[in-house]
Amino acid sequence: MKKVTFKVNGCSRQFIVDKDLVLLDLLRKDLRLTGAKQSCDRKGQCGACTVILDGKAVRSCLTKVDKLDGADVITVEGLGTPRNPHLIQEAFVLSGAIQCGFCTPGMIMAAKALLDQNINPNGDDIKKALRRNLCRCTGYKKIIEAVQLAGRFLRGETTPEQVRPDPSQGLIGVSHPRPSAMLKACGVAEFTADISVPGALELAAVHSPHAHAVIKSIDASAAEKMPGVIGVMTAKDIKGTNRLKYLVPDRPILCDVKVRQIGDPVAAVLAETREQAVAAARAVRVDYDPLPVMRTPAEALSEGALQIHSDRPNLCYTQPQIRGDAEAALARSAAVVETDFSTQITHQAALEPEACVAYLENDESGDLPILVVIGRSINIHFSMGMLQDAVGYENLRYEEAYSGGQFGIKLDITSEGLAAGAALHFKRPVRYIPSLMESLWLTSKRHAFDMKVRIGADAQGKLTAYAIDFTVNNGAYHSNGNVIVNRALWMLSGSYYIPAIKAMGRLVYTNSIFGSSARGAGPPQANYALESAIDMLAEKMKIDPLEFRLINSLEPGQPKSTGRIVEQWPFPGLVEAVRPHYERARKEAAGWNRKNNVIKRGAGLGTGAFGIASPG
Ligand code: FES
Ligand code: FES
């Protein structure tokens, strides 16, 4: 141990610390300064933990406290408060540079360190200063603008009062700051991992190293004897269905009979500290009987493939969409393109890990306490119902804390089942703050699509028919898989009038990580195939691809692939708006290509017609 004295936000503090303690943990755990965030498992990769140390921006997760004797540390809380914010905080709020806000304190501290040295930075200076800070939601443009605006404030060229929109000037067409932006800018918006509950146990899950295996036995005896351990929870300790049912009750909180994807949780260790829980989780012995792993629909549908869920076939959903006689129309077409497309599974990569806090609260109006679950789901009433069934407890309240990044990943719940089950089982408050690796395992992904398409046009370039056969890799659990298939079909014909349609969507269980909503949820994959096939057909017919799109636009009174008649269709006007940019881009690319033989450039087109929810 070592005694160190240094300043935190202007106050001199003394600490006796272990050599391994990093500044981020001292700030967050000991000083309860939770403005600095943690995303990348303290690997120095996200910048969410940035603070200022002796005038320089540093990643506090990499900064050892025992080296800080005599230092001067400033955190986001040391800059300003929502009532009395720093000009940089004002600039981020007024520039619209804050969406989920998880990255914001780190960004602001990196910006402060820059502006302290250089009050008039150019774009390159700002990019260099923020190069270690990741943002998943806002995009960096607004953040760079915020730093530029902060510079103008600091140089006295303008003031927040001059920039702030005046609500009396109307609400439409005016960019008002997000109501929560100032709390996020000042680091006082509490994300789930920032919430502390007195006496809370910390949870660590035991995750399967196998993508498909039978669980033969779980031996927690060694783990239970380890320091700080309160107990180990397995599936038999969960009193409800133990299934987190979005549409189909197939995803266990803790796996009982089998594991079906890498990282499936099989046991949860509860201990006084996260470190103790993680150490004990490693001591839990699980005996598995590995089964064949089917990562792709082709493998899961192959002859003799094992059923991943005993009560459901691997081909778990099919949905056709037929309009007219596409086969006959393709046979009559002047040109046909036939090809395959595939998309991959993608992770939405929210910066915030999948944290959850659960505790029992006295209920004045009833005999049973309320099980309060604080998590990151955006679907709180639905999530409450899922949890009630899964843990077998009716008197439950789900609260959403500030959530770090959504992108569809927060439609389903993950850590909430474990924390809620453990709070009920051990009758103690529970915090489950998984690592980034665990969060990757626990969360749903964008579905991979395999698509076989045929598209035809007549001699004038008018589309005649579209046939698509697509197979969706559902992963190990259903979530809203059939909705993804349906949404791909609902928006299948995109911006175009296609008289004949022959489509079939299939959903297949595999041992990949399960899929669910992800920006667009289904149509982006199907639109990628359609738009690419349109380009190929236009090229085959020697028609300019923009022109080809224009002549095939839907018109009011014509049906989409679903049969729904459109009443308005602004697509031709959009094509005309794009035309000058398209022509300029083509000219520029041609100019480049004349001078360069190795790297060539082109101009790409892609359109989409998208409806949210369940648009026919
Ligand atoms: S860089 Fe420190 S938590 Fe990611
Ligand atoms: S606003 Fe930057 S990560 Fe969400």
C-alpha cells in the first residue's frame, strides 16, 4: 500500500492505495464521481473515462493512483454544474453534440485540455485531440462543431445567450437542446452502472465456452467457499419460467438443459465485490457434453441436423409474399438478372455495457415487497412483463436509467433477468455490471440474410418481376425474428413499382448469437439486395442507374409489393434533387480515373423506402 496526496477538482485529498488501483476506480467507487465512464473493460480504447491530469487529457482507466502524489486531477464534475455550467458544457449542449451522452464527459474533458492549450483550434487540431474518444451515436461532426463553438465562447466572440434558441420564437424549425443534455454534459446523469445501492451484492455470470452443448453438471462447491462469496445461483433457483420471452419463450435467464450459443449464462455468483464474484465464477466447474455446432442456416437445415430447441424445428418461421405470376413475367422479360447476396451478423456496439441493478423495496400497499429492476431497456412495460414471468414475481417495477446507445440492442433485456432473479433469491440488492466481452455475448445482433434474387425488366426498362428467396440466421433464440422477416417483406419493393412478386422469407435457428432489432430491423438487408440487383439490371440494359430508378418509381395509385396502394410518393422529386450531385460525382470520378490507373473511383446510388413499426 502507499499513501498519496493529490488534488481532485481543486480539493487536496489523501488516499492509501494498492499499487494496482486505477484512477477511474478511485473516482467512481471511492469518491462517487461517476461522470467518468467505463466502456472498454479498462483497456484504454474508448476514452469515456478521460479526465485532466496536470493539464493533459488522460484515460483514467490506465492511470495508476500510486503515481499521482502531488498531481492535480480535474473531472467533468469539476468543470461546472447544470445550474452553473462551464462554457464547454454549454457548447456541447447548444451544438446538439449529445445523444445518449455516455461518451460526453470524456469528450468534454478532452476538449477542455485542448482549449486550455489552444483557444482557437482548427478542425485537424480538434480531431487530433479527440482521437482517443469514441462516440457511437452522435457522429463526430456535431462534436467538432461543439468544440469550435466552445472556442468562440472562450474567445468572447459570442455567448450562450446569443446562441440559445428562444422558445417564444416557436417550436418548429428551431433546434432546441435535448432536455437531458446538460445533465449528461455535467456528468450527473446516472447510467445504470453509476447507481449505487447500499449493501448491494455484485454479480458475475458463468458463461458457456461452447456454442452448443448439454449441461451435465454444475459444481459450485469451490466457488462457494471463496472470499466474499454469498452464494451461487443456477437455473433451479429461479422460480418463474426462467425464460425471457419476447415472442417465444426460448431464451433462459440461466441455461438449464443445454447451452445454444457462446457465452450463454449457466450460473451466477454473488459476492461482496465484483472482483470476488469474478474470481469465484472462474472456480465454478461446469461439465458439458459438446454437441455439433451449426452456425449457419445451411448447417442447421442440413440432413440430420440436430434440433437446437427440442420443441421447435430449426426452420422456425416461413412467410411468403406473392403478387401476380412472377415466373411468367420473368420468362417474358427482355432482361433478367439472377444473383445471390448475403449480409453478415453485426453487433450494434453501444458504448454502455449491459448493466443492471435490482433490489426489493417496501410496498406500503401490499404484503410483498416490490422488486425494482433498473436497466437499459427502452421497452420498459414490455420488459416488466417479461421479467414477471421469467422470475415468477408479480410485484415488479422496471425503471430505465439513462441509456448509453440504443440502435435496437436495448429492445430486448439481458442482464436484467440475472440481477432480478438474484435479488429475489438472495433477498439482497444486486448489481450486475458485465464486462464488454460479456455484453457482446449477452446482446442481440443484426441478423445475417442469405438472399437469392431474380429481377427482370421489359425492353423499355420497366421492371416486370422480382423474385427473392431469403433465409435469416435467427441465432440461438427467437426474440422478434419473425418480425424481422415480415418487415423485410413489408418494405421489399422499396421505391419501385414491380408488378409481379414472388418472395419467401425463412427464419432458422442456429448456434450463432441471437438476432433482434438493429437500426432498420430487416429492410436494410432486403433493400441492399434489391438496390444492388437494380444496379446490375440497369448496367445489363445499358440504362443510367439513376434514370432506371426514376422510370421505375411508384406513382400514386400503384401498389407496393404488399398490395398496399400508395397515396403519395415523393421519390421522383428526390431523384431530381439528387441528380446534380450524382452528375458532379460521376464527373469527378471520371476525372480521377483518367489520371489514376491503380485506384479507381465511382459514384454509387442507393435508395430506400422505409416505414417504422409494421408498415404494409
Ligand atoms: S479508455 Fe478508459 S474505460 Fe475505455
Ligand atoms: S452520444 Fe456518444 S456514445 Fe452516445
